[in-house]
Amino acid sequence: MAFWSSTSIFTSKVPRKILFMFTLSLSVTYLFYSLMSCYNSLQFPLQENYAYQGRLVTEETTFVTLREKLYSASQGLTEFTEAERTTAVSTVKDHAEAEQRTVEWIRTQASPTKSAAANLNTALEKEHQEFSTTDSELRVNCTMDYGEKKLPQAIIIGVKKGGTRALLEALRVHPDVRAVGNEPHFFDRNYEKGLGWYRFFMCSLVPDSCHLTENLSLCHHSVKLCPLVFIKDQLTMKMYLGRELQDLESGDIGGFARISVGSWSENILWGLTLALRLMAYIALHKPCKRKNLWAHMHTDMQMHHNHNHNRHSHRTPGQAHPSITVTRCTNEYQRAQVLRKTGSSCNQSGHLVPGGGSRAQAVCPSGSVAAIAGHSTIPALLPNKVTPPIFDSVVTWLSTPPEAFSLMMLLLMRQKGMDAHMGGELVTSGDFKHLALRGQRLRSFYFAFKQTPSFQDSYQNTSVYAGQMNTRWAYLSLSSQNEVEVAGAKKPALENTARKELNVIFQPEKTGKIYCLGVCAQRQPVASLSMLRCGMDCHKRCSRSMLQDFSKNETYSMLPGKKLQEEKPPVAVKCCSLVIDLMPSTLEGQITMEKTPSYFVTNHAPKRIHSMARDIKLIIVVRNPVTRAISDYTQTLSKKPEIPTFEVLAFKNRTLGLIDASWSALRIGIYALHLESWMQYFPLSQMHFVSGERLIVDPAGEMAKVQDFLGLKRIVTDKHFYFNKTKGFPCLKKPEDSSTPRCLGKSKGRTHPKIDPDVIRRLHKFYKPFNMMFYQMTGQNFEWELEGDNESHSSQDYLLPSRPLTSIKPLCHPGEAGTSSYLHRAIDSIKVQAEYCDISCESCDA
Ligand SMILES: Nc1ncnc2c1ncn2[C@@H]1O[C@H](COP(=O)(O)OS(=O)(=O)O)[C@@H](OP(=O)(O)O)[C@H]1O
């Protein structure tokens, strides 16, 4: 009602009314559009156990019923049209049957290389629509998760280009398998981030996490929109806009609705209401004119502060209530200038005075506010406004750059004895390292904090220094004078610290109330719904120049940084799951998995994985090393077309026939060598080898073995696969509620370049002794030599073993002493034997 009364201003101002109506309709349209488009992604998330993820589960739903649902969902596969349906494969209960199927399958493939090659080009366009499971798509997971975050119990450790994606995607069909779509690269690239990071990476939104708390909690996500996240955002926005519009309507800063997760309809209704209110606010304040906006806001703030001061004075008995006087800062830009040039501080009576130093005193000893980092967040944090429960009053000021607000909040939290941490929200990437190294600015910060009684203490006699808006990370420290300091630092120390911080942040703690508050992205290129997130669409435009200005200014850092000493146990950040790519949680009885094929060739990986979980199950998909090398090369070529030919790279000296075993594409294929380091830590019984070739021709057969190995019920069977002629590979059948069959993306099953047959023959020769060694070690004969013997086949012809992989006695028994020396002796003899081998000891070790 208040809203409508406030908008009555419009009636006298026709142009504003028109603007209002226009923006309103836009907003409503967008809202529906967003919901609809996102809903699609929920209908069929890329994670296979779609039912698990995509269906809303009521709070009463138990884990058992959830799992039951998953099982039934995994059975319900939609039939294909005749055109789509080609030869299916069946389980490998009996070899003869499997073989028969294989033969049939191959026949239908009609030489997959050629058919795939011929068809692929013409079908590319079609493929675009048809093959939905691409790696990049896998990065987005807009779904809710249930259960617990666990470290993986099984990992697909290799090998690159072996067929690992196909295996993982097939496994994900299984209701008892939960796997992250992306490759975490924890044990090779991200290890220093710690298991906390890994685990966090392995988790996703915790259901209801945002109202785990009794009190107010805010959760804000700048991740891609999806309904479930949106609900949370919406709630957040309820807060944000509640603040904004309450300012507008009633001048009441202090009173905010508590957040509770409402029903869908309620939330949608909220969204609409918020949109309306937001539009009204925008129309009223003409916020795109920066100065005006800020002038308005200032006026409002001062007005409301005074108002609030009077209203709530009874809450802080005996406390002085200095009014805000921000005389020098009539708009944000000016404020920034003031701070940048001179620093700023406030005097005892709470007035902003130009400072000579390089810092801004944000909260003056008197408890009043002068400025913080050029932004007008402080009024929201004014001690005398912050009445218990604190969170009812501490809200973000919509047009405040999030960094400033977050920092300030964090400082205050810490200063008041709260266990508060800050982290960065990833807007465009699920990879922290990537983000940090690319030098991208974090676009928003979030922090989590735990309420402690001391937080409600008086704010008197405190000083908070804040600054450092132009670097990606900030240090926080408590000085000996109990001052909280924030300071920026330059790379690389800053990044290291940031990582440390993140590690800390992501280690969950069981006890305590967890609160979370996120701040919207500043320059996030998210379309109109960011209006609902960040308050105003034009806010981005308005503040961009200012932000850029900040970024350019190197001297804007306020204080020399001190490293944050972690004195208290870290806080869980369950509430805000800000990483886009997430490993799902698992229910009782489910397996958490990931795949990162580079682990297989990473020296430290076996030891690291062993120290994490010595009983972990390891899956290794292996493929003829020659084909694998060509596949690897093809991938590189697709990214860097200027690289030399395969033939050139493969040899150190082609005339002499010296193969360059240090070229990674070739080195990876010396499986025996890499396996040796794994065997030093894990018994063979914990490893399962999948034939990459058979995974193509008999996916169900391979899947049966993998499921057995993982101790899973054989759920994924031939019923789940069909051979897609266009793709030239097996694909997963579509689930009943999706119209999309699931073939792997364009990067899987590429057409390989034609390689000189002589080179291929030489490579086969090169690999032969290593392959033999590998067969011995694993006790399985993958029969890659058959491919090498038959030169009429091109590299991409998947020449199949005519019978199931033969078993041979393993050379070394699991964990057996002497494995290593045996292998070394064997490799030594190989070196002598191998005619074309230029393997030196160094390259072997490498
Ligand atoms: N079902 C299905 N669909 C498409 N592709 C399939 C499938 N099964 C196995 N393969 C083979 O998988 C090869 C890619 O291996 P990876 O997924 O391990 O590659 S990666 O390491 O993750 O980049 C890929 O290699 P290329 O053919 O060289 O592209 C495929 O041959």
C-alpha cells in the first residue's frame, strides 16, 4: 500500500508515469522470460541423474524416497524414433552375445571414421542442436543438491583422450553416482588450495541453506540464473529492495522482513512486486544520472538516518546519536576523488574532513561515519542504527560497489568479535585459480559470519579503516589497537593470501549459526535480472566509469597490508555457494566422483590421492596410445592451427627414426611408466582399466564392469545407449522428460588428420614393448598391436579386438615389493630392444 501511495507522485508527472509503465512492462516480461528459460535447464540438467537434480523435492522428502525416485527415473527412458534408433548394445553377461552385438554395431557404423567424417561436416549444424552435452555446458549446474559434501570415493584418473568423458557421462546416469561435470584438476593444478577447496568444489547449493539460520540470512548469487537460485536471490532482493523502497516509502531504515523461503508462487509474486517497486524507484529517482542519484540517496540517507535516529533512540539508551554529515561527498564520484587524492577522515563530531594521508577513516570514534572507500555504505552500518538483531539493519546499499560494502561489513563483523571471512564470488568461472591468474577483478565479494553475543556490543570507540578497492583481494587484520585494517597488496602475495583465505572459508564448521550475505556483482554483464539483483540496471552504467577510475588508480590502496591471522575456526559458507560448477552432494549410498585424466601422468597425484583416501577406487580409461596421441594432437591443433604437423612433432630425428618420447602427446601413452607410480601407492584391486575402444563399441559391456568395480547395481545397461549415426558414436538415450538425446559435444569424436602410415607404424613399434609391459602389469591384453599390424586402417578406425579383452597373468601383484625394480629392469630391456626408441632415463622419469 505504501508503495502505491508513494507512486501517486507519478500521477502529476506524465512522462515519469510513461517511463514507469514502460519499465514495468519490460521488467515483468523479463521476469517471466527468465523463469521460463531457466526452467528449461532444470528440466534436463546435464547431470545425468536428472530426476535427482531437476525435480523439486519437498522438505519432507527423505533420502530414501529420493533414491527410490532416482532409480525409477533411471529406468524411464524415452523411446527413439526409428531414424534415431540404431543398433543398441547390451550388457556383457556372456561374451558370445557381446561379440555378436559388437559385430553388428560395427557393421552399422560402416567404418566410423569415414562415416563420421563424412557425416559430421554436414551434420554439424544439426549436431549443434542435437548434441547437447558439451564441456562448456557442463560447467553450468543450476540445480539444487541434496545430501552431504564428500570427497570422492572414486576418480577417473585417466587417460587424456581415452574416452573419459564418455565414461563419466554414462556413469552419471546411475542414480548412485554423483559427479562433477568439470574437471577439478585438484591433484595436479589446485592442490595448494587444500581439501577444503576440493570439497567445496565438490559441493553445490545446500538445500535451504539460506534459511538454516533462525534469524535473517541473505544469500546472493551472481551465478547464472536459474529458478532455484532465483528464489534465493529473490529473497535477497526482497531484502535489498525492501530496504530501498522502504526508504522511499516510509523512511524506515530499520524494519526489514525476515527472510524465509516461500513457495514458488509466493516467490514469483515477490519477484513481480519487486520489479514493480524497483521500477518505481528508478522512475522516481532518475538513477542513470549519477549525480542526481547520489544526491537523492544522500538526501535519503541523511533524512532516514535522522528519522531512524529519532525512532530508535530508545534502543541505544545513553548513546549519542551523531548525525551524518557528509558534506564533501555529494556524489559517489566526487567522494572517490576526494578519497583518492587526499584520503579522508572524520572528525570527532562525525564530519568528513579532507585527510592528508592515504586512508579513509570510516567510522569515527564518536561512532559517526565519514566515508568509506568512496562509497556511501556507512550510513547503513552506523552504530546507532545497527540495533539488535544486527542483521535486520545491516543491508547493502544498492548502488554501492559491492567490494566496499563487503569489506566494511567484514571489518565490522570481525571487530565485533564475529568470526567473519571474506571470499570472492566467481561470476564467470568456476575456477578460482583461473580467475586469479587472469588478473580479472572479482566482481563481488561475499562473506560469511557467525553471530556472537559480542557483536551486539556498542560500537563506540572503534576505528575502522578501509580501502583498497582496486585490487582483487584484500588483507584484513586486527591491529593491536583493536583496529581492523584492510589493505590491498599486489600480486603474487595477494593471490596467495587469497587462496589461503579461500581454503579457510570453505572448510565447513558444524556448529554455530551461519549467516551469509552476498553482494551483487558490480560489472557483471548479466541482463535485466541483475536489476532485481543489484537493484538497478542503470546502476551498472552509472558506476562503470567510476569503477574504471578506481581500477586505474594504483595509489588508492589505503594501508600497507597485514596478513590476516586466523585465530578462530573457520566459518562454513554453506549458505552461499558461489561457484558455478559444482560437484553435487551425495546421499547415503551414493558415490561421489570426479574425472581429471591428467592425474594419471601427474607425478604427485598418486601420493596426494593416497593421502586423501587410501581406499579410493581409480578408473583408468586406456586407448591405443597411437590413436590417443593423434587424438591429443587433433585437440591441440583445433586450438592452435599453427602447430607443426604430427609427423614433425613425433620425431626427434625422423631420418634416424628417433621418436620424441618427451613430447607429451607421446609420453602419456607410455602407460606402463605412469602406472608404475600408481602401483607404488595403490593395489591393483583398487584400479579398474576400461578399454577406450570397447567403450565405443560396447559401452554397456564396459559399463557393466565399471559398475561392478564400483560396487554399484548394474543400472546402466544397453537400454541407455544407442548408436548415433550422425555422431558416429554411441550416445545416451534421452530421459523421458527431455527432448534432447545426449551425445558428447563436438570436441569428442573429432575427425583426425590423416597421418603418414609409416609414422603410425613406427609409433606402434615404439609403443609395443611398453604396451606389453602394461598388459603384464594390469593382467589384461588390450590387443592394440592388432591395430598396428593392420596398416590399411587409418588412425581413427576403431579396430576392435575380435573377442573380449583377454586376461593375462599380471606381472606384478598389488602392492608387491619389487614391482618397481621389476619394471625398471623391464624398461631397461625395452630401451635396449626398442629399435626406434630414444627414451633416455630422464624422459622415462619425466
Ligand atoms: N560415446 C562417445 N562419444 C564421443 N567420443 C567418444 C565416445 N566414447 C569414446 N569416445 C572417445 O573419447 C575421446 C575423448 O576422450 P576423453 O573424453 O577422455 O577426452 S578428454 O581427455 O576429456 O579431453 C574421443 O576421442 P576423439 O575421437 O579423438 O575425439 C572419442 O574417440
